[in-house]
Amino acid sequence: MRLASLPRRPSLLLPTALAFVGCATYPERTSEAFDAFQRGHFEHAALEYADRDVTDSAFLSGAEAGAVALAAGDWDDALDHLHRAADAVEDLERRALVSAASLGEGMASWALNDTAKPYRGEGFERVYVHCGLALAYLASGRLDDVWVEVALANKLLEAEEELYEKEYRAGGFGHFLSALAYEILGQPDEAYVDYRRMVEKDVGTRLAGRALVRIANEEGWLDEARAWEQRFGPDTVRPAGAANIVVIAGVGCGPIKEEGRLIVPTPDGVIPFAVPTYARRHQWVDGMRLRLASGETVRTDVLEDVSDVAEQNLADRLAWMAAKSAARGLLKRELTQKLEAELGLGGRALGEVFAIASERADLRGWQTLPDTWQACRMFVPPGAHRLTLEAVGGARSHLGTFALEEGETMLILARTVQGRLYAHAIGGQPLGGAVL
């Protein structure tokens, strides 16, 4: 790959260094928006993130505001924002769907600084945009659209895995949403395929394993039922005509990018290296618990560890990013040599200042993603049930009393941020202040 040559008068580039010195990082620019999100001031957070002057990224503007809208239970706004994010990287996604090689070519850039080019998301972030869309479509009852988004998410994930020749423990969230949509529409055989893929990928296996045992027994697939029971235990006893309550929760906040720097002195000038690393945030809550007034409870299982996927995906890119940083460093060392020839020792000093100041890691990243996606399911007899959702280690939400019909699926979509809990019930017949 050919790198751009330096200008004949390298001293003309020096004012650029001052711009980099004073440039705020993404976490600094969005601190007000993220603080509002953490405090539960979702309207203000969404407005801040949706402002392109704040994020300086069409992708992050849509992704961040979309995640805030999901936490707030505003499904229409979530769809609008997340579609903006997807539209911003449509060309890159099209490359990914063609081949992993095309994806790699589309990501190549040798800019003066990684922050100088448009941010189009880490690979796993682009996958989660479509998972977020699938969740919003599920909440809106648009089940056909759920499958469209999950299919896109899976294809993009496969492209990342092919590009880096690695299998991520990912895809559980999307497959679960797809399976749930199939079950709601009475297509257990299709749901069975998604649950089986979860087990094959080793994501959300406890939840998927129980579903495989249940569906195999209900469909009379006795050989498969016995095989699954040996692995996941016997089928549970369910009430006649049971309804079911499904909790899907984003728990905590995912990792934040920090800068890793290394400055290597050489006889001809310094060579700076700067790459991002992920730092995990403190998690106030490690799961959710659904509780009935009767005392029966069920706790969520992890479908997907977002922080783990983020760290793995970035680690696979680090060699690529380090190579880019090194190549830029060589060009800047050449600049320093030319400045020294033009201006003497003062020119060398200016060149080294420019080299160090202009080499900065790209700290842009989707801040409002959860640390984990989790889910649980409880089968209950038809009738009225008083429901409470608890964040283990945090707040609880008394959702109210709901009448459930035979075979009905009720959804509870939730998000925890620090110790706070936000929950949205979909389905069932609210019974107001009824107490059981």
C-alpha cells in the first residue's frame, strides 16, 4: 500500500499539531450525554447523542441515541435512530456481505490520525445495531422484521469471524430474539433451529438447552429429546395451557476505550505508537430476577457478554492498528528529519512535538451498550399474576398485575444502568391496582 509523500515545506504542517493537542476525546465530548443516560434522563441524553456536533459521527449519533431510546421504552425512536446508524455504514456492510476480504479493504485507512477519519463502528458494534433493531421490532410486534435484522446481524458476525479467522462467543442475543419470534407465531420447529445454533456457539446455553428439551418433547422428537435431556436435564412440569413471561434485559454498561501509548526514541527522531484498549466499567448489577406474588422466582441467564466480545474484537484488530501507527510514525520521523535540515535543532524539536501530538488513539466507541444481554422465562397458569422485576444488587420494579391468556407470551424488556432499573411490560391485560 502506498503512503502519501511529505510536502516540500514540512514546516507548513506544524499548525496541525496544535489542533490535535487541544482536541477533546470522544468520552470528553459526550460526558454530558453519558451522565444524563446514567441518571435516567433519557430525553436529554438522546438529544445530546443525536447531535452530530457532539458525537462527530453519523454512526455513533444513531447508535447511542438508539440505545437510550431502547432503555426508555420508546420503540419508534429506537428504530429511527438505529436505522440512521445502519444507514451510515451501509457501504461497509455491503462489502462485508460480499466477502471478508472486501470488508478488510473497506476498513483500511492510513490517515494522519485514526480520529481524523469517519468512525464507522467496530465490527461487533455494527452487529449490535441490527440486534437493537430486532429488539425494537419485537417490542413493536413486527416479527417479520425481527428475522430480517437477525439475519443481517448473523451475516455481519460471520464476516468478522472470517476476517480474523476466529469464532466469537457471540450471536446468542440475536438467535434468542429470532427463536422467540418464531415461538410467538407458533413455529416451534423454526425456533428449534435458533436454539440449537445457540448451543452450537456456546452462547446462552442454559436457556437454549431448556428450550430444546421442551420443544423436542412437545413435538414428539423422542430421540432428540432424550439426547438433550442427558445434557440439560429433564423437561420441567408446566401448568396446563401455560402462558409464559419472558424477560430480556441489557445489564450494566459495556467497556470504555482508553489510550495505550508508547514512544520509541531513535537517533533520527521519536516514533510514537498509540492504540485503543478497553477498560471494563464497574458493574452494580449482575443479573435480574422475576418474582411472582406467590413467591416463585426465576433468574436471568447471560445470552451474550458484550464486554468480552468487544475486547476480543478489538484484540484481533490491534496488530492491524499497530501497523498503521508504525507506518505513520515512520512518515513523521521523515518529517522530523526534513525539519531538522530546514530549521536546525529547533526544527527537530518541532517535528517531535508534531509526531507525538498528532498520534492519538481513536477512543470513539458505543458507550451505551450494556455489559451483558440476559434473559429468562417463566411458565405460569393462565389467569392474573402480580409481577415484580428485581435487579440483583440494585433496584426493583413492581410492574403490576396482569391477566394472561392460555398460551400467551408476555415480554418484559428491561435495562439496568448502575443500580437503576427500567422495565417495560408488553402483553397481558393490566389489571390496575388489583392485588393477589
